[in-house]
Amino acid sequence: MLNSILSTPVTLIGLLVTLVGSLILGILTALVFSYKSKMSPSLSLTLAVLPVAMSMIVLMVNGNLGIAVAVAGGFTLVRFRSIAGTGREISAVFSVMTLGVICGLGYIGIAAVFFVITAALVLLLTVLHFGEHPNDKLLRITIPEDYDYAGLFSDIFRKYGITASIDKIKTTNMGSLIEVTYKVSLPGGILTKGMLDDLRARNGNLSIMLTSYEDSREQL
């Protein structure tokens, strides 16, 4: 079961079993990582197809050092032309790439064992909400450029029992505005109407945005 199914030279049956096995494991991995998580259709498709591509690459390299170096260079170019995802998405991509490599070597049984262990770990940690802090958010507040952002909202944060620290600062609107992003811990995890009104009064009714860590990559 844990031995390679591929022979030398590679047969059509062995090739088909390897590619189909890679596809099935890729689809199952996409389903596992999308459990209780927002995942785009394009990423799900990528997770399903990537193991097949990896398997084919491993089959074609077959010990050829020149081809292996060329493939590594190609993956480097893809890496730097891709938008960084969340930790969960990156883990999913690495998992399906690993499955593709294992399947490409013909070890379908080992790939299945790796998938079962990975899937069980991901599902268990997801159900247990491992590493989650539901009350922790990112609060982005826009202020005029002539405002001193250091300590500008400290009294408001203390008033509502909020722990806050500056996470990021950037200028916008040709430098006429400053966007200050705070890492905050909100009682109850929500931005109350009273607190929102106080913040709006302090920042001149400019933009205020509260977001979770999962959405911060797209919105900040």
C-alpha cells in the first residue's frame, strides 16, 4: 500500500492512476480547508488542480537536474507575481503541492495517509477555534494630516474599556489625510453607537472602518 505504483518506464495505467489520485486528493483538500472559512472559487479550483500539475512535473523531471532547476525558477516567478494570501490559504497551497509531489512519485498510499492526517488536524483545530480571538479587531480611522495621531483617541478608548495599539499608519488622498490602523480588543467584539459617535466627532466625521483579521488583507 505504501510502495510506489509507478514502474519504469511509466505505463498509461500508472499515469492515469497518479493523476486521478492527485485530483481527488486536491478536491478533498479544498473542501477541508474551506470548512468554516471564506474561500474564493478561484482558490478552490487552484487547490483541486495544483496537485495534478505537480504530479505531472515530478513525472517529467524524473531525476533530470536541468529540468528540475528550470521548474524551480518557474515557481519562483509565479511566487513573486502572486498576491500573498492568509496563513490558512498558504497552508492549503503547500499541502496540495506536497500531495502532488508524493503522488508524482507514485506513492498514492502515502499521499492518502498524509491527507487524512492533515485533514483531521485542520478540522480539529477549526472546530476548537484554535488561535482565534473573536474580540480582537482592526480599527481604521482616517484623520486630517495636521492631526497628531499619537494619543488622539486614547481617552475614548479608555472610556469604553478598549485596549488599542497602533498597527499601521499611511497617508492617502495626496497626503492630505492619514489612515491610522489600530489593533483593538473590543468588549463584546462590536463597535457601539456611542463609541462610534465619539470617534466621528474627534476625527471630523471622516471614514472609520472596523474589520476582522481575516478580512484585513483585502480591506486595509
